Amino acid sequence: TLSIDVDTASYANVRRFLQNDQLPPAGAIRTEELINYFSYDYPQPEGDAPFSVNLEVSRAPWDASRELVRIGLQGREIPASERGPANLVFLVDVSGSMNQPDKLPLLKRSLQALVENLSPQDRVALVVYAGSSGLVLPSTPGTEKTRILAALENLQAGGSTNGASGIQLAYDTARKNFLKEGGNRVILCTDGDFNVGTTNQSELVRLIEGERASGVFLSVLGFGTGNLKDSTMEKLADKGSGNYAYIDSFTEGRKVLVEQMGATLFTIAKDVKIQVEFNPARVAGYRLIGYENRLLAKEDFNDDKKDAGEIGAGHSVTALYEIIPAGQPLPDQPSVDPLKYQTPPSDNPRSAIPNPPATDAQQRPGIQSQELLTVKLRYKAPDGDKSKLLVVPLAAPEIPAFAQATSDFQFATAVAAFGMKLRGSPTAGDIGWSDIQKIVRANLGEDPGSYRAEFLTLIEKASRLAPSGHAAEE
């Protein structure tokens, strides 16, 4: 059971390290964010559901005895002409640490690109924080772009950082100008160096959790190097029902704020959770690739009070599970004595469960079916409190070879292998950097923006910096 995640910051941060001929620390490599940085050709949803659910399975390229399942969600695209107005509050860190070319100047250029693409009904306010916070620009309609752009251009860095004070003022401003039929969002732009005021993470989280109930969501844009507090900003965006992106260049700023404007600013489903039930007649064990900090207790799935991830308009989300088929031994399985009160295992060598009585088998038809697993999803409308349920089974009588998988499946798998290998994970098997490059090169597709082609250059850099596949020490 997990909360979905559409953050992409880790990919841009890893790219920055590699382009500077440095290995990223293992803690900065969040494999799911590498996978979800790229777009995939999933079909648009049908009916009333805000997203489509797409399942696929093949052999794993790093171990042909293992199977690999992809769960892909595709959020509904909303054309700019049909989306509601946006009530945006830019919360900009102007502390002294932001006085570097890759911080405040890049931040201003990125936000200016967003402003140029606002519609007349959108509104923008600008709050700054350093030693103190202030409202630099009250909520201003999108028709007054010159005024908004001038306010951004006049920003200057200096002073220490009181992040909590600014966050509170930004939320107050967003609530004061709340658009019931629109998207209401605070966009925090910072290097994350909170050093004055409420710096304790738990206090910041409580502040943001208390505010999200108003319907104002929080997105976080990270800038710069050195004192970048990556984990802090990821947590704040998570608790603020928003997403976290890292802006390492103007190209990335334009990608996040212009090309993916709808996905970044307009939520179509919130508190989205996935729960996967595996058929034990087919599956001996499983491993979720990435999402280590998004796991939930199984009881959380039906608990509508439990916060989870959000999907923006047009966003896609991908999760990969590696499966050990029934009948195969689990790795590093500790030796234990047989259990005295447990039913003995079935004589069927492919069964990984105790042999159930006939009546129990009749009550659980999935055990005897060709289904590999069932995916259950819960989600709420952006302004809703009660979740809806989707149930999608995956029937797989035969498991195709990896070479027979779709192009997007192969590409996403190559990104996952890149992340595992860069982290020095033993689960990457014997797949080599050249193998990953070969898969990516064969599955570049149309590649608008050349993001997949750029990924090839990062694989090359990683192979030279970490020939053994080990990331830098955390």
C-alpha cells in the first residue's frame, strides 16, 4: 500500500550532480522520481474517473527468472480554455543565501515565464521572506502582467531566513482571495535554508497540514546548491498536498511551470492511494522499486483521514514491482523451525501459500485464476472528503519476454535500473551501464523536448564516475 508520488525533483538534482562530474549522494536518488520525470503514452481516462489505470508485465531485464509489473496512471488533460482560474501566491525566499546566479536570478526568470502564460482570469500575489516577511504584490489579475513582472524583477536577496512567517502570510493571502471554482496554490521558491523562526520540520509540517484543509495547496520549487535542504522541501510539498520540483536551469523552469503548467498548478484528484493484492498461487514475493518514503500501512488504504498523494491535470504516475514467481526461493530467507499450528504447504511446487480447504478456495477464486494481481485505488475529488474506489485486475496467463514489452515499459524499466545501479543497490542484478544505454537508445520515441536523449548523456556520465555502480556516501 502506497501513496502515489508525482514529484520530479530528484531527477533534476541527480542531473545537476552528474553534469558537474559528481556522484549524487544515495539519499538524493529517489528512483520513483527519476521514473516519473518522463512522460509516457498512457491513454486518457474514460468515463468519470480522473485518471486511467494501465497494467503491463514482462520478464525483468536484470534477471529473466523474475517478473516486472508496471502500474501506470494517466491524469485527465484539461485544455487551457477549459480549466478554471488560478489563484497563485508566489512565496519567494530573498534571504542572503539566495544571492547566487542559480538561485534568485533563475527563480525570477522561471516565474516570469509562468506569468507570461497566465490567462486574464488568473490572479497572482507575491510574498517574500527573509529576516521578516512581507506582501510585495497584493493579489493582481493576469491582465496586469507588466505590474506582476515588475514586482518580480525588483526582488533582491539579503538577510537571514524566517520561512514559517512567510508561509503563514502566503496562506493568509491565498485564503483571502480564494477562488471556489479555481485552483488555489502557494508556490514556495527557496533553497530550503530555514534558519530563523520555526525551523523545526515537525512544526513546519503541522503548520502546512493545518492549512491544506482550506483547499489551498502547496507546491515547492527548489533552487541552488550547497545548503539545498532536499528532504525538507519534499516533506513540505507532501504535507501541503502539492508537488516538489528542483529547478537547475531555465529549461527545467519552463518545463515545470509552462509546458506542464496544468499538471503543476491544477489538482484533479487528491489523497490517491494504491493497494496491490498479489495472487499467492502466482507470486512468492514482491518488491516495490522506489517509493520508500511513500509506503502506507495496509489499514491506511480505507482510512479517508489518511493523507496521500495528488495528481495534477495531465500528470502520469508510474510504479514498478519486481516479482519472484511462486515456486522460486526468496533471497536471504532466514531459516526458521516449522510452525506447529500452521497448515502444511501444498504439494503443488508453484504454490507459495498453505493448501486451503476446498471451501476456502471456493471463497477465494483468485487463487485458482490466471490473475497475477489486483490493483485497488482510492482517490478524492480536489474538494471532496470521501474517497472513491477503482479495482483493476491483471490477468497474465503467460509472461512475455522483456523485448516484447511496450516501448514505454522498456524505457521506464531502464530508468529504474539506472536509479538502482546509481544507488549501488544489489537488486540491480548484473545489468550493466551499456545494457541500460542500449534499452534507452532503442526506446527514445518521439521525445518532445529531447528529455530522453539527454538521459543518455547522464547514463554515460554515471558509467564513467561510478563504474562499479556505487553512489556517493550519504
